[in-house]
Amino acid sequence: MNTREFIEKFQQADVNNLALQADKYPDVDMPFALDQIEGRQTALLKIPTYSKKTLLLYPHRLSMEQCSSELTALYKAHIVEANSTPPERNAFTDLTAGFGVDFSFIAPLFKKATYIEQQEYLCELAQNNFPILNLSHAQIVHTNSLDYLKQMNPVDWIFLDPARRDKHGSKVVSIADCEPNVEALEPLLLQKGKKILIKLSPMLDISLALRTLRHIHEVHVVAVNNECKELLFTLQQETTPTDEIKISAINLPKNDQVFTYTPLEEENITANFAETVEEYLYEPHAALIKAGGLKSLCTRYRVKKLHPNSHLYTSHELVKDFPGRIFNVEHTYKFNKKDLKNLQELKQANITVRNFPSSVADLRKRLKLSDGGDQYIFCTTLQPSEKILIHCKKTHIF
């Protein structure tokens, strides 16, 4: 059995078990075969378009873990489309292309697309994969991104995803600690690209980024299935006042769950606070909590905030299009022994803590509740400082 036959036969098998059987297959390039099998399995969930093309080659596990998902790559392509017309999309350069997932979804928007990668074996994979992905117009350049940036001709768009690990392999968050350092490169980037799209750590403080980079035009916080995944910035040569920068939060794949605001809008709003928890409880999705704009939600959706630091909302009337999870409130309990005893009758519930002095683990032990089920308990603080527990169920919207 040769390597290709091995990959086809065992493409759904456990790679760890296959690795233990390497001696049985002396004619198989086992490290390569295992990368391909594991890559196919990862792509099936993460990059479904890739999984349908059997001749694609995949990199080592770390590169597959670090690459973008198809959902987030498509969203980046959407940002490019929304911020430029077809005549403004002649040339595109990805300075840190890696396995090339983001590149492969953005490049079709342009007449010319250049892939820059300093790891030679990733360039070799790109040489194999791009014709299969209908990217015949793509130019592949094996070089250091900074060296290429210094000598490249100006283009319409540059994409940059700086490495967020230091020389010891530990994760870094701040812009200055990433490689390359976008803060130091900002003037050069804007000499070489009319518009820049940058992916940074979702842990980065947005307000700090707005102070660090001077030419930010938009901010996009991207969550996938309510888990914050990416922080994206567009830069352009014309400066945008900081308080007018559009900040958008999206929870994929629910494209309707987009919320956009400006710092000026948020600053000028006085939030409405609830005196009691009403019929419905609202929890903003993860990207929205990261992005801010939490006072703006009150006026945009006519809901009331429970507390300045709780980030939960309530209303008498159902707000179907609220960007997050919606619950029917069953009962509100005070944080005392008597009420906690009543909650123990549930036996099972999902517990969430928002602006509350106890941890989920401590509350689960105290309430003697197992995890899961269709019951939810939000432990939080009601304005001005009342500690409460809200028992609720998810709202079914038709």
C-alpha cells in the first residue's frame, strides 16, 4: 500500500492509533500521511469547502489549529467588499499568509493576489493547492513579510495576521509584542496599501488599540457560536476621528446578530436601569460584550440594564431581534438561604455568573445542582447592589 492509498483508506481513522501501527506499512510516508488524514478531518468541520477537494494538501497540526475557519475567512472577504468597489480591488497582498485560508477567500475579489510566507513548506503546499482552489492568478512568494513590504509596489489592500507567540512559544496579546509589530509598521503599511486589514488577538483591549494605531477606520469583533475568535481592524490613509470609528460585533454563523455603534454614540447615552427583573432576560453574545456599546443596546432595542457591570438586560415585551440569547424569566430569587433552598429542587441547571461574588463551582456545590438541561440560573447584581439569582428558560422564537 502506498501513501496515497493509505490516506484514502484511513481518512476517517484515529491518527493516534494509526501512528502506533506505522511498522505495518513500510511503504507509507507516515508523518505526511497522518498530517493529511488529520488535516482532512479538521477541514471537514473548520473549512468545509476545502474538505470537498480531495487533492488538497494539509500542513502540520499547529498550522491547522492556528488557521482561520471558513466562517471567519468569509467575513474578512465581506469586510473587503463592503469597504471598496470592484475598481478599487485590483491588487491584494497577504503578508503573513500561513496555510492560506484567509488568502483563498479574499483573493478571488482581486485581479492580482500575492501570497507571502516565510515557511518554505507552506509555500509548497500553496503551489499545490491554489490551482485546485481556482486561484491561478495568485503569486506565491517565499520570503520574510517585512523584507517584502519594504520593496513591494503599492496595492489596494494588504492583509496582515501577525504572529501572536514569542520566541518561547508563549502567547502574546499586545500589538508591540506581535511579529511583525504593526504599531511600528503603520506608516509603511499605509504607504504600500490604500487599505489595510489586520487580525489581532481577541484578548486585546480595543480602547488601547484605538490609542495605539492612528489610522483605524473600523473595528470588527467576531465570535463563532458565541465564542470570541477574532479582532479585526481596517486602516486607511484618511484618518477617522476616534469617537466616530465604527465598532461592529458579529456572532457567526448568525449573520443577523450584528451590532454596530460608535464611541461617540455610546458616550452620549444614559442607560435605562430596571427596578425589577421583568418577563424576559437578555444576554448579549460574546462579541458584543467584548466590543462594548452596552449602553447603546438600551436605546436601540428598548431594553433595561440590570446594573452598570452586569451586562444583562430585561423587558416586559419580547424583543425578538436582540443580538444574543433570550430567556423567559420563571422566577427571581434573593441571595439568601431560604431562596437558595427553593432552587435546589431543580436538581439540574446551567449556571452563569455576571457581576456576582461567588463562582459557578461554588454555587453549583451550594445549590447541589448538576450541570446541563433546559433550566438556566443567572447569578447577578440588580441596580444598585442587590444580589439575585434569576431562574429562566430559553425563549423559543418562531
